[in-house]
Amino acid sequence: MTPTRWDLSNIYTGLDDPQLVEDINYIKTIAAELTAIYETKLEPALSSDISDEALSQLLNQIVDTRNTVSLVGNKIGAFLGATLSVDSFNKTAEQLYSKVQIEMLPLGNLSNRISAWLGKLGDRLPKALQYPGSAHEHSFALLEEAEQSRYMMSEAEEELANELSLSASSAWDNLQGVLTSQKSVEFELDGKMQTLPLPALINLRSHPDADTRERAYKLEMQVFEEMKEPLAACMNGIKGEVNVLNRRRGRQDALHSALDMARIDRETLDAMMGAMQDSLPMFRDYFRAKAKKLGHDKLPWWSLFAPVGSANKTYSFTEAKELILENFAKFSPELAKLAQTAFESNWIDAEQRAGKRGGAFCMGIPVVKESRIMSNFDGSFDQVMTLAHELGHAFHNYCIYQAGKTPFQSRTPMTLAETASIMCETIVLTALLKNPSSPEEELILLETAIASDAQTIVDIMSRYLFEMEVFIRREKGTIPADDISEIMLQAQRDTYGDGIDPEVMNKYAWTWKPHYYSAHLSFYNFPYAFGTLFGKGLYAIYLEKGDAFLEDYKALLASTGEANAADLAARFGINIRDKAFWKSSLDTLKPMIERYIAL
């Protein structure tokens, strides 16, 4: 079984599918109908003596219509986005996607108007939400939307920002994606010259051969040295736009909106970051031990992801599938069944090829109650774990669909979006670590586990510090490409410290990470740390409760769009504002690192 390509045919049969055209036209029609409802019913309700019950009926109508529109809009966006993510050379899809973005503008503008209207209802909104109906069932989403409307500009300004984004942040985002996905390089691999897409070159960081890793690292640095100016322009354009809009919307800083989107407060973030800062010496011990095992005085960046041990096993796609299914089944047959469906129904696009974006993601498609997963599978155990991670996201989507949640009940914050994915990684790794066949295999598994945690703690903290500094400096003017690289290097010095070679770091770690290039995903770094540590806390509870934990866990995943993170964590007796919780999760890593050093 070779790495698969996904099948999108039950969404649309192709770019020429008449249903796609019909759905795009539906978006235009419903935008006009919703606008009429807003102008003839919603606006007058602000100044009339409409009863709470009548207001409730209006809210029901708005909720139902927006859910329907969201299903269709997601269907269109998922299909076109998925198509372009694996084939950025597809000009037909690119042009159609651009057209759809324009067609969606009126709905975006209308959504802003409705949000502002909800905020203007004041005390009338919670009263109207007491009546049975769709609005009552979406109380959390509506009250949150009303609260967030405080941070909106005037209607005209929001519409202008919405329309300009297509020629600003969205355009910069697209350019970064095209530049990094279409670049290919000539590289000698396994004794012969090969043409590798850039994501495949980056994946060589985990190659078992040291010379290959070093050469790949040097070529990667060379490639990004040549691309740094246009990518810096992308970064400056996006971060500059976000700064301006945050200021005009009354946000305290760039972090403010990210925290609200994550549904956590600064107290929670400070508690988690404080515990992470305290844990850095433990990870530096690991980095130094790894350097020693690999024969380095100090660990160079190009060996940061290197496998350790002589049994440098690679996995076929079939072996990866069987390993995942076997260990998922030990946790939950339902999880294993979902994963098997994903493999056998071609939900996964795992093949590396030119024109395909780097990294991995999972997207839910609620209209067909399925998910699609993109990865760049190269046979490494790291990529096996990536598949397990993304299948966790698919299981999260599955729980939402099984519970019958609507799109507006399913808007999961970035923090909680990582819960199931981290759980699935933990399930596979923990199972394998229980019965290693030899000390050599134990070392390899420990390396994989600790390296992953180091990325979500140490590297994520460096990326958080980097992005914070970029936002601060961008307020003062455009940041030159070399200065952006220096900010990245300083963030790595502050976190990795003496754990790695200060002369061989990765100043271009900002170039290829897509999260930096989204105006809507600022600080998409700390949620990964949150997900890792929250997931480990939940796994500890699972070990205590056993199978009794599973139903509560599925209920948690199904309701991640209907409460803030602190309230959902409290269901399991977890106080996320207490540094002690985060420390307890990090403390579970100490025995693994100590064992790793001893082997």
C-alpha cells in the first residue's frame, strides 16, 4: 500500500461539477435573502417594542439560516482549499477559489452586521434565549458573538477591511503558499540526484544519515536565503494589517484576540507559560544527551530531529496503518473503526509531490460528516505519529457529528482543537513504550516521544516569543528579512539555550510555517502547548478511570464549541489557571528524559 491520495468526489466530482456552480449561486442568493431579513426585521427590532418571545423567533430564523449557509460555504471552501493544498499549480482551482472569495464577501459583511446587532440587544438577548428553539440551543455562541462585537469597527470600516483582505492578507497568505509549495530542488539522496519538493527536503531533518541531514539543512538555508525577501514582504504585510485592525478595534494587543479565540484568559496563559519556562532545563538535559549519543559536542539544528539508535526503522504506509489501528483499538474500538474508515475510504492524502504544501492538517466536512487529512508521509516514525495526530482531529470531528452538533455549536477554539490529536499520539507512544523489544527499541521510542514534546514545549515557546516580538516591532515599521531572522534566532537562544549549538540554529524557521501567514490565526503556537499538556492531563485521568473515562471524553470533544476551556476542564477537576496543573503534566516527562539519558 503506497501513500494514498485523497478522494473528494463525494463533495464534488470535480471543478466542473454543476452542483458546485449551483452551490456558489446559492451563496449569492442566500446573502441577498439574509440582507433583506436583516434590514426588514432585525434592524427595526432594535427600536421597537418587540416581545422577548418574538425576538427569540427572529433569532431562531437567523441561527437556522446561518447554519445552513455555513454547511454550504464549508463544502465549497473545503473542496477548493483541499484541491489547492495538494496542487498549487492548478490555475483553474486558483481562479475559482478567488471568485468564491469575492462571492463570499457579502456574507462576511452581513455576519459582521449581525454580530454588531447582537451586541446592541444588550440585556434583551439573554432574556430571548430563555425560550425553547434553535437560538436557545446556541446560547453560548450567540452570547460570545455579542460580547466580541465590542471589538468591532463601524459597519463601513468592517466591510472595507473585509473586502481589502482579498488584496492584502489573503493575497500575502496565498503567495507564501505558492512560493513554498512550488519550489523544488536537486538533491543527492541514496546515491543519486533527485528532484525534491521543498517539504520533502525539510522532512530530511529526520533522515538517519548525518551527512544527508547536514547537506539538506545547508541547502534549505540556501533556498530560504534566496526566498527571504518575498517571504518577509508576506510576513510584514500580514502582521501590519493585523496590528492596524487590532488597534482600530480596541484590542489591547495582538495577543488579546488570540486569547479570546482560544477561549482562555491571560491568567491561564501565564500559568502555562510559567510552567513551561521552568521546564526548559529538563529539556536542555535531553538535548545535550542527544548530542552525546549522536557524537556531537553540541547538538546542531540539523540533528535536532535525527533518529537515535542503530535500528533506524522506516515504515511502509501499510505498516503505519496497522500500527495505528492496533493501538487505537486498545483505547477505543470506535476510534479504531473511524481510523480504518479514513484509511480505506481515501480520506488521507499522504503522498509527497511537487505543488503540495508542507506540513499536515485535518479538515472536517460536516455536510458529508467526514474528514480529510493531508500529510507528507516519508516512512519515518515521526510521520507515523503525524498520521495518528491528524486522525485524532478526525475523531474529534466524528464526535461532533455523532452528537448532531451544528456548525455554530462546533466552533472549537484552537486550544481545545488539539485535545484529541495529542491524546491519539499519547495512546500510540505509551502503548509502544510498555513493551519494547529491546533497550535499543526503547531508546528509539523515547527519542520520538521526547522530541515531540520538546517541539510542543520548547519550540512552541520560541515561536511564541518570536511572534510577540514581530508584532511589537511591526508597530514601528517594516521589519527587514534579516531582522526577522535575528528575532527568530534570539527566540531560539532564549528557549533552547545551551541545549543546542548556538552556531547551527535555524534562522529561517519563520519562512515555511503557514500559521504566521494567516491574519486570522495569530499566535497559533501556544494552543499546541496547551493541547499537549491538557491532553496528557486527560490521559492520566484515563489511566485512573479506564473505560469509564471514554464516554465523558467523547462528550467533551462533542461540546468543545459550547463552553470556554476553563469550564470544560473543570468537568474533569482540572484548574487550568493553576500553574500546578501544568507543572504536573510536565512532570510526567521527567522519568522518560531520565531513562533516555541513562540508556
